[in-house]
Amino acid sequence: MREVGGVIFPKILFGGDYNPEQYPKQIWDEDMRLFRLAGIDVATVNVFSWALNQPDENTYKFDWLDEVMDKLHANGIYACMGTGTAAHPAWMARKYPDVLAVDYQGTKRKFGRRHNSCPNSPTFLKYSGLIARKLAERYKSHPALLLWHVNNEYGVRCYCGNCEMTFREWLKKRYGSLEKVNEAWYTRFWGHTLYDWEDIVLPSGLSEGLDKSDSDKTAFQGATLDYYRFASESLLNCYLTEYNAIKEVIPDAIVTTNFQGNGTYKPLDYFKWAKHMDIAALDMYPPNDASASYTALRYDLMRGMKDGAPFMLMESTPGVLNWKSVNPLKRPGAMRLQSYQAVARGAETVMFFQLRRSSGAYEKFHGAVIDHAGHENTRVFRECAELGNELRNLEGALPGSRMNSRVAILFDWENWWAVEFNGGPTTRLKYLDQVQKYYDAFYENHIQTDIVSVDSDLNQYEIIIAPLLYMVKPGVAGKLENFVENGGTLIVTFFSGVANENDQVVLGGYPGELRKLLGIWVEEIDALFPNQKNVAVIKRETENLGKSYECGLVCEIVHPEGAEVIAEFGSDFYVGSPSLTRHRFGKGEAWYTGSDPEPVFLQTWVAHLCECKGISPLLHVPPGVEVTQRIKEGTRYTFLLNHTGYAQKVDIGEQPRHDLLNDTFVSGVLEIPPAGVMILREA
């Protein structure tokens, strides 16, 4: 089931988190019956069972897990083995208090909740590695074992003494000398010169924090940026401790962990993490008001984690959530539609939290395949069983397939951190909002778009968008110049090219290292209040961009240096100043927008750029219908998903295609019902 360069499962796997230890054994056989009925073929077990498996330092008890693994195998269900380390046992906190994390305000936590462990605790690193090794040794030959799930939803920044000492050592490796740290952190500001490594303290609410409740509001952005890097790497080291323990016992094990925050969890640089995962995996719990493009972007980001390889949807909910202020039911058909959206964008699994609903504690009202009623006669179970049956019938058609995109958006966690540190033109400047806005423009034009890191190979694309490229790391400017010079089209937005990798302003005028490529320099940045708007007037009708458009958030005073002015601001003292420019550079062109355009203009603009590049939608579909395509060994699988509440018609052309979900051949105009899904294979 594995191949060089990726992971292939036998089919689109269907299942989720299973916590049988929370229920008496008499229920386990009934669970197996219901799993078979629902078409479940993978169960994640042992996610929060460290305390059960290791009641003291030297004792390990896996008898219950042996029985569960045997039952899964007997019922044709694969096991995704959790290592259980997201919550340390009570004995560990009592005996080794170094395991307890310290928060941003300097308060040491007590035993409780989860994600309560200091990532640099020698105790935690020792015992988490040991339990992972013990599990690998015990289950390495078990026929149910398919893959490994390390920890769960990593995510804590610790400000304890261990972390402070480890941070100093991290800085020594990064910079080599205290003089270079002083230079990188700009410590002559406010007389912060460091004389000794012991002078370095963590940038917390007790030191550099300007707001004890918000770590982004910091007096020394360079120090905080390095701490954010360190904190992400510290948790990655925790993951690698368990990853390596498993791999030493089972070299060909498939090992991953689940990304939280719908894949855009700010504290962890997931692009760096993905390099150490055999397959990327995420949990998807979108906001109640999330659009279809919100989730689409995050699935495309997961696909970009490993150069376009498929990923896992590790957690979602089949029904209701329990932890929002308002927790509405998922309407009939919504779970199926949302699950297929993940598959349509590269998921190799559809997995839920949870398979059986807990009966106590925090998540007892979180939805599950098996409800508190305990039987199959519920709407949610019936919908899950229908989906499980469909995925079974798809067999091995989709696993290993890829998507072919000619457009990409650059995404960078360190840039995200730096953009939102206190001190910019406006606190309304949010990195994710701008990425989403440009993604939406392509989504509404039904153009497939990859989300990639600045380290990715850009030459496979024809259009690159760099929203808020505030921080330009070494080599990035040259990489973008090479892309444009060879014929690519680049879009760079306002507040770009301002700072280097240490969050120090590049002197000589914005946009710094991007100045030659963009053919402009920026003199001033005007921040607008929420109720303020400006207007941009198109100078050349030949651009097919209309006559004018509304803009806001910020307005930059831009001076052309070889760039052609496409649009100008229509009001305020900078009336006539360029708001949109284009610079011919080699065989390509680099565009720059000095403000935040309204969405309608962005859709028109990117449609124009795609037309110039010969990039067309996969199909012409009405608004609210999503279209994607996965390709495997030359065979194309086109997905149509109707996110509207009414039937939609789509013309797929006269060539017959195989509708996999209905096992019929179709052509011409098709009607897709509300929340409907079609998967069309070329006949």
C-alpha cells in the first residue's frame, strides 16, 4: 500500500476516533456490528490512554488494547494507532513538576485538561519516547495496524525555566554569538543590549509583552519572532521523539499527527512539520458561518504541505459540535457534501471525532456516528452508513491521484507572525483574511489553486500571488524574479517587501528587495478607518478591468520606477497616485496593488490574468457549485459539489462520463440536487 514518493491507502478510508476504554467491554461487540453496518474501515485508537497504559513509571498495561486491536482485525477494520501522549498521567505531574507548562503570564499550570506538558521537559521527552517505543514493539506485527497517530493536536507555548534555557541554546546555534543576537533583535532600542546569554529571557507578559493577554503585542518583534520559531520547533521535537522511536522499531511505518485549527493553526509552522510526516493530516471544524471556499483553501493548503500529495482528513464531525457558543445541527446532506469536498481536494480519508459519543466530561455532547441512543436508528448514523457504502463502492479509484493547478498562492507562517505583531499601519491588517480574499477570487472563477510555501518549486505555475509578503526571506526575491523573468505572472499586494527575516525594515524604500521586480517605490502608507473607503480609477480600458473599483484598509503612496500605472486613487491628497501597477520584467509581468480592492474587482482582475495565460475553468458552472479535478494515471475524475439550497444545472459537454456514485454514464446538461455530489470519470 506504499509507493516511493507518497502513501497510498487501498481506498478512501472511512472511520474516526474510537475510545472503547470509556465504555464497558460488553458494548465493544455491538460497536463492531455498527461499524460494519456503517462501512467503517479505519479506527483511531489509544489517543488519550497514556494514564491507562502506564499507571506508574515502570508498569505498562496493554491488555485492553490487545483486545481492541484483535476485534478491529476480526471485523476487517484497520487501526490508526495513537501514542496517547497529548495528556500526561497524574503521577507524572505529581512526581516530576517540570512536566507542567507555564503560560504567557508566568503562571505554572497544575495537572488537568490536555496539552499541559512543557515541550522541553526532560521528563516528558523521556516518557513520551518510551511509551511510543513500547507501543511499536508490541504492535509492529499486528495485522490491524495501518498507521500511527502521534500525540493529538499539538499546540502549547511554554514560558518555563526549561524553555528559557533551551531557547538560549537554540539562539547560540542560530546566531553563533551574542553580538549577532543583539543585531538581529535591534536591542539598542530602549537600551536592551544583552551582555551575557543569561540576560536573555523569554518574551512573555512579564518581559517584552505590551499586553498580558496577547503575545503578538510585543516591544521587540525580533525576539518574539525567534521565540515563535523556537516554540514551533520545540513541539516538532516532541513529535520527532515519538516518530523516531516508532521508526526505529518499524522503519516503514506510516507516521503522522493531526494539524488543528482547520490546518491554519497560527502557533505552529506546519510547512516545517510536514517535512517529517509520511502524510499530512488535519482536523476540520469550520466556523458556523464559514463559506465553502474557507474549507477549500485549507484543504488546498494541506495538499501543498507535501508538494501536491494527498492528505488525511483526520477529524471532522458527523453531526453537532459541542464547544461553540451556538452548536446547530448539521442539516441533512451537509456531512456528505463536506466530506466529499475534502476528497475532491485531495483527502485520502474521511474520519470523524468520534465514532461513539462519550457519556461524560467535556465532549459528551460532541456528535458521533453512534449516538447516546446506542443504535443505528438515527439520522446521523443512516447518513454515515450511506457515505460509507459509497466510499466502499469507489474502491481504489481515487487514492494516489493528484490535482493539476497552474495558479498558486504563497503562504508563510513566519510572515504571518511578523505581519500581525503590534506596530503596523492598522490592527485590522490580518494575514489570513488577505490570503482568503485572493483565494476566493480564483475560487469564484472556478480556477484550481495550490497553496504553497516560499520554499516550493514555483516554476510549475503560471500565476503566483503573494499576499502581504511583508517579510522577504533570503533568496525569495531572486526566486520571484526568476519566476517572472521566465514568463510568469506575479501579484504582490500592499505592505510587502518591508522587512527581512529578523523583522527589521529594509532601508532604502519599500518594497525593499522587491523594488526592482515591481518597478515601484512606496513613500507612505495611509491606514483607513473601517468606515473609510477610497476609489481606484482604471486608466486603460484595454485592460478589461472596468472603470473604477472601491478600495480600503490601507492606501499606499506609490511612485513608478518603470512600472506602468493601471489605476489611480480617486480621492484624498494622494489623488492620482498609482493604486495598481504592472511591470514588464523579462518574459513576464509583476503586478502590485497599493490598496485592498473590493472582491468584485479581484474576481474580474484574476479572471483577466487567467484569460491572458489561457487558464480556463474546468467547467463553466453556476455560483455555489464547486468543481475540482483529480488525475490518476491519465484518468480524470471531475467533482461537482452543489453548496446551494436548490438544484443547479451544469453542462458537462457531449462526451459521456461515468458517474461513479450512481454508476451511470452521463453527458450534456446535468441537474445536481441541493447538497448534491457527482464524481465523473472520463469514459
